[in-house]
Amino acid sequence: MVGRKITRRDFIKTVGFFISSAIIASGCRRIPVQKIVPYVEKPKEITPGVPLWYASTFFDGLEYCSITVKTIEGRPIKIEGNELSTVTFGGTSPRVQASILGLYDSDRAKEPMISRKRVEWKEIDAEIIEELKKIKENRGKIRILSQTIISPSTKKILSDFADYYPNTELIIYDTCSASAVLEANKKCFGIQAIPDYMFDKANIVVSFGADFLGTWISPVEYAYKYSLARKPEENLARNKILKHIQFESRLSLTGSNADIRVPVKPSDEVKIILGLLNNLLKISSNNGKLGDIIGDKMSSEHNEVLSKIALELWANRSKSIVISDSNDINVQILINAINLILNNYGNTIDLNNPCYLRQGIDSGVYRLIEEMENGEVSALILYHVNPVYSFPEPERFVNALRKVPLTISISNYFDETAEHVKYFCPDHHYLESWNDAEPKKGHYSFSQPVIGNLFNTRQGQESFLLWMNRSADYLTYMQEHWREDILKVKNEEDFKRIWIECLEKGVYEVKTSNKSVRKYRPTYEIIADAVNSLKPKLKSLDGKIELILYQDISVSDGRYANNPWLQELPDPITKVCWDNYVSVSPEFALENNLKQGDVVKLSYGRYAVDLPIFIQPGQAYGTFAVALGYGRWRAGKIGNGVGANAFPFIIYEDGTFRYSATVGRDFADGVRFEKTVKSYKLAQTQLHSELEGRPIIKEMTLEDLKNGKLARDHTGEGLSFYPEHKYPIHHWGMVIDLNACIGCGACVIACQVENNIPVVGREEVLNAREMHWIRIDRYYLGDPKNPKVVFQPMMCQHCDNAPCEAVCPVSATMHSSEGISQQIYNRCIGVRFCLNNCPYKVRRFNWYDYTGADSFSGNEHIIAIMDDEIERMVLNPDVTVRSRGVTEKCTFCIQRIQAGKLKAKMENRKLKDGEIKTACQQACPTKAIVFGDLNDPESEVSKKI
């Protein structure tokens, strides 16, 4: 009260009240008490606290992975790779790991809509069936525009749909297309397919821009096979360690792992391919007229390098692979010619058992648009595609869509395209669905629902069945298709036995043909036409700046824009998150007075975007690079407005999408470039990229290894005043093979999912407050024009005499009897002495309450997830959800250690080596991480030390 004198008694009463309130509020419970309802009758298969695992399949239209799903009392919380798969071999990628968050995304479509108004399924089905019936009677055209479909049962449904509604055609649209590979193989071999690239059987790989360890075709599969061929201990005796040569414009994840990397512009890649083909023709004494057409001047700048590479390839005939990510059919024809000369088909490249990913033919999409513009299409069903966002000419697509009487979108989100259709039919998440998949000929896998559908959605296949007036029972349909068409089993009991076994394992394989691919005919005419088509274009590109558009390793083509785990995952090379940017070489930036963060305007026609500059060592001089997948406006609360959309810069030329274009300061040069006065600070998780001569990472050459030299310090044990620790039962340890680690970041996301690690958002990353328990440090060595790149995964080292433990005033961090540096969260008072004393900088401080764990109002800082009950379902109940103001770090997934020990105890046996796997170890596609008991001399981790 104003003017009133506060007495000693009043002061004590007030302080006492606040102290009592604090004690009550921070007592036994940090959240309000909520009553729960127990089972009336507990299901037999569920034991509270004991997880169940189900085999399933991840396929998002671009990437495939066979997986297993961990569920706790009917709630999926973690994805792991299926080790029984001979396609992905138990590995995963960041996108696979993070896909579980999409299940609990509150921005996911929840109900069917007609003209953007929510309706019941009966109403929308009645109207669609009536419309389709009229179209059938009038013999109108029905078109289904879909992402790649690898499900044989789904293909069968769409085939039945086309039989029921004549004039129906399926058109496949891939946003990140491999159309040129498909069409080149059809032209050369009569097989419209992507080959199976067997990197584990190759001695040398030459890649032209193909980021096969990051995003190209089947990265999880390729990473595993690539690492197998690169492991010295397994290949040194046979003298067949894989050598990798990469020609590329931007510094990609794959290029950063190459033995030899040559930064070149996209047009120069084509010249080098021509030069390599010419060199091989000379070596094989088969030059003739073709050599005269190619000419020696096409790659004069790289002639010396090319002659050496050609000799190495020739010495490894039938044991090499040459690939390119170019979406130019003529370039892919030249790649085919090179692999044929090297006798790679039937040895390291298999076209008889092809890969079924990326089935889209780009010309089909443009043919569809022309039909729509001419008013020839009566119905368009958009099946998990979003062309209003991802098509290079969105306005043209929207205008054509208005001329189609019946428009239907089947998708997980009410996205940019769904806004423009009449009927919206939300699909289940893949973890709510039954399905099958054939990613590679003869290799099948299965999906099964691990949870009931959370929203009022319906599986897309059931919608097609209903619209054919058939029973909407996709599981029964799938079983019948398998029994009659794939397994061809007549006996019902035999089929049930095989079916259950397939679902348990998650995979099924059939024997396939190993016959050699048909002859390449006619050799001369096809290659000569390709060369003659390419040469005039290459001359017109001399001296021009070129723009490269690439698939982002985290948000992909934009389908994961609303996934905060992936938005906050640092790019493996740039270490930038929450944005895309224009990367340029240091030399180009210096010449054009460009600094990091300077905003430039890129425009093409009427479309223009502002993007910040990122100066990237290793970028080819005279090139810009921009990631696709950003700039969404109907992604959800996380993805809306993040970055800028680069899809309109894609050019359609000679029947395919081109992911490179010329750039200049005039509209006549293609994409126009101009510097603005604005600046923008990019959020990076690593700002220092040099080793500065410090022995942080030790390296050796292959010759050193052959001669028995090891990159270790032999300085002996240092003196310490700390007593030596004794570990009488277990001593847990981890070894990471830096030669096998490719820096993909799968371990980072796996750790985040397993340990309830919060997302902090762009602003907090700018404040250096990211929370990842494991990071992948990236260091450059050598010339900034083309540096060597090394990766170093870094997490808590669980030091025997940990410096963090000695300085904690409340003993919140302490050493266990099994060698683990433990963090006692409810003892931590947040003084952060441990952070300052940690030489590895791997401890994290929770500046805010990111997960709603703390009950005090005003204490929350929820920027991304955990702001409603559905999204909190992803949290792992075995791991504490930390409140504000505590230090947290890697625990070697101690919950998994305890679970493994308990299982062994219940079964009255000793722990087996490899029985306990940390989340990072299990996610790694290259098996670079080994964890185990150092007290066991026979354990794999002991043998690795």
C-alpha cells in the first residue's frame, strides 16, 4: 500500500509465504496431478513398460528404408533399421529417424474437406463416386498424378481402377527426378529402370555430381556398401580398397568423403565425361569416328587428370562404377557407354535386378498439363504430390487445374496444392497403414499399422477401392494379391504361415535372374547423336555463372519442412540450419565484394527471391548453389516461411527437368543476380573450421597403413594425482571408426529421438544454445579452393577422471562403477562450471523449458514441438524430460544399458556382446560406431582399441 511503512513482521510474513509456495510448487511433482484410467482388461501382448517391436517400411516417394518400430503400450516412439534387410542392412538416414515425429504432427490433415469445408467421409465419397460415374459414361479422361509408387499392391489397385474407369492414366512425378537415367537406359537397353549399383564390388568409383551418400537414389543402401569397400581391415589383404573420385560443383556430403575431388561447373562435368569417354576409347583401341566427333579439346583443362583416371578405370575393368546425377538424357547415354567399355554391367552394375525408386518421367507431367490446358482432362487425382509448390511453373499448373471439373487431393497435409482442389481426402501416416514395397526387383518389405489412426484420416488405397464400389479393406486386398500373384500359394494354411513370417521379419526375397544385360546396339549412332546434341550447348555456356539446385539432406524436397528435428539438423558441410542460402566460392566472393550474410536477389521471369550468401570452401568458381525444399507457405507452424523456394528456377529442356541454369546480371542470361543492401545472419552450429595444426584428428595414408604405421600418440601414460578407477563388473566404452563415418547426421537425430532432446529454434542456435548431445564436427584441410574434409563425431567422452566432475559444487555430475559419467538432473543447480571445464564442449544447458516439464507459468519457451498432448506422445518414457536450468549430455543411452542388464538377469545369463546398442550406433548406415564392455577382451569394442 502506497505510503505504508513495512515492518519486520510484514517482511517475515511475505518471505515466509513465498518460501512456502516455492517448496510446495517444487516438491514431489513438477506438473499438475492428472488422473488416468487403467485397463478394464489388459491386452495379453502388452506389459506396461515393456516395449514391443514391429517390422515396417519407410518410403516417402524418394527414399526407401526397411525399419523396425519400437512401441510402448501402443505408442510408437523410436525407429530403427531392420537388420534382416539386404537392401538397407539395418541402417537409417536422418529423414528416416525423424519421420516418426510426423505421426504426431498436429498440423497433419485431420478431416476430409469439400471446397475447404470439413465434411464426413460418406458425403465426400458420395459426391466423388457420382462425378466419376458421369465421367465414365461420357468417356472422359481421368488422370492420377502420383509420386513414385513401389508398392505392388497399390499398383494393382490403380490398375483395377483404370479397368473400372477406362481412359484412366497414371503419371509419376518426382520432384528430384532421375528421368534421364530411366530414358537413357530405355534407349540403350530397352529397360526403363535405374540399375542396382553394387559399390561393395567396386575398386574405383567415379561420380559426376551424384550425392549417393546423401540424397541420390538410395543413400542408406549405398552408404553401407560404400563403407564395406572402404574398410581397411576387411579389404587390405585383398588389396581392393575402394578409391573414390568426385567431380562436382558444390561441396556435397559424398564429395567430402572422396579420395580425389575436383570442383567443376556443371557444363565442365559434361566436357570431362566426353574427355573420359574419348580417353577410354583410345585405350581400348576402339576410337574410330567417334573419337573424331568428340575431339580432344572438350576437356583440355583436365586432360592430365583424365588420362590417369582412364588408365585406373581400364585397369579395373568390371570392378568400377561411373555415375552422374545429370538429368540430361544425352549425358546419361555417355555414362552408359563408359560403363559398357569398362564391362561394368553384370558385375558392379546390375540392370536385370533394377532399383524401382525414382520412376518419374518428366515429359509425362508436361503432357498432362497440356491436356489440362486444352480442357481434355475430366478428373485429376493428386496422390501425395504437391506441384503448386514444387512444379517449376506453379502459376501455369494452377491455371490448368482450374479447367479440370473434378479435382481430388490425397495427402497427409492440407498443403499448397490442396488449397486449389475441390475434394481433399487426408491419408494415414505410413505408421498407421498397411502396405508393401518392392524397392528392388525381388526384394519385398511390409508396412503394418503400429498405432490406430490419430485423426479422421483414411488410407489412400481404401479410397480408391471405395470409389470402385468395392470393400474398403486394403489388408484383405493386399493378402489376396500376395497369395495369387506373388507367392502363388493355393493352400490357405501355408499362406497364413508365410504371411505371418513375412510380417514378423518385415522382408521377403525371391530369386531373380542373373543373366547379362542385352547388347548395346547400335553403339555408334546413339553415342554420336548424344555428342552432337551436347557440344553446341557447352560452347554457349563458356565463361557464364551457373546455378546448381540440389536436394537438401534434411528437409529433402520440402516434405519435411514442418519437422523441427530436421530443420535444426545442421547441414553436414555448411553447419547451417533453419535456412537455405546461396553458396559461392571464396574466390568468387572476393572478386564480387560479397560477404557472408549479404543478401542477393535471384530472379527468373516474374519470380524473385532474396537469399543470403554463404561462402563455401570447395565450391566451384563461377557457380551458385541453392537447396530445394524451403520457402513453404502451407507446411505448418514450423515450416511456413522458412527460407525461399528455389523450384521455380528449375528449367524444363529436351524432355527433362534441369537442375542447373545460367546466372547473370541481365534477364537474357537466364537467372538474374543482383546484390542488395540487406544482410542476414545464418544460424550455424560450428563457426571454426580449421584444425590450426592441432592433433584433434589423426590421419594416415593407405601406404602408411600397409607399412604398419598407426596414427596414434605413443607418448605413454601421463601422470595423474587422481586415483585409478576400478570397474569390477562392466566398463562401458565406445569406438568410432572415422574412416567409416561419412558425416550424414543419422546419429544426431537418433540421439535426439531416443533421449527427448529439445528443439530450441533458430534464434537460440544463433546464441550457441543448440541442445544436440552428439554433434558431427567438420574440419577443412588445405587449399580453400578445394579443401580436404574430415568429420569427427563428438559426444561426452565419459572420461575416467572427468574434469566436469571435479568442479561441480553439488556433485550433480559423478562417475558410475561402470565407467559412465552420470548427470543427476534433480541435483543440478545450473552453475555451469562443468560446461566451462569440459575440453570437448559436449555438455548442454537447458536455458528454457522446451518440453513443458516445468509447471511454473512464464517459464516455457516452446518454439517448435511439445505444445500439445499429441506431439508429446513422441517422448520416450524411459528418459527423463528435463526442466529448465539443468545441464544434460550423452549418457551412453543408459536406459538401454539397464534394460539389457535386466533382460539378461531375468533370463539368468551373462550379457552378450552387441546385445546393447546405443541409439547412435544402431542408426549409423556405415556401422562406424561400436559400443560394448571394455572388461570383455573378446568384445568388438575391445578389439577396436
